[in-house]
Amino acid sequence: MVLKARIPTPTGNEVIQNGGLPKIMESALAALKPEAAYLTLDEGDRTAFFYFDMQESWQMPTLLESFFMDLHAKVSLQPVMTMDDLRTGYGELMSGT
């Protein structure tokens, strides 16, 4: 999965000024255990991308609520594949299973 969390500037400023942002991000890293994490800007807002493995949809509240509650972030979640996943998928498609 890829998780995109776009943090509104006022909230981002507040959590940086009160020292909370590093703790929030470290908690997110511990919970998500991402394969990769990238920080950038999107439409002028601080934005984080986390690439991680989510086994079940019931995990969404425990993995995402901190972004909503602590950062007031606009969050999106989308499935993604590795190249190995794509090869497996095409192998299954071509074998007719």
C-alpha cells in the first residue's frame, strides 16, 4: 500500500513548534513498518508517503487515526505492486488461473 498524508500548514506549524512532529512520525514509522518513507510538498502542504504492507483492511483505524487526529491530515491509501508482484500477477493471468 501507499499511504499519502497531507498535513495542513497551520497544523504542521503547530506540531513543529511544540516539538510533536518527530514523535508523531516515529510512531507512524513504528506502526507502519514501511519499506520506504518519503517527505515532500504537495499543493503547498507538508506531505508524507509511506510504502508498507497492510495485510487486512481492519488495520486501517490503528494505522491511520494518528494522521487524522494528531495532524488533521488529508489521507489517501492505495494498493501498489512491486515488480515481483506484477510478474506473479501476469503469470497467473497467462496461466488462466
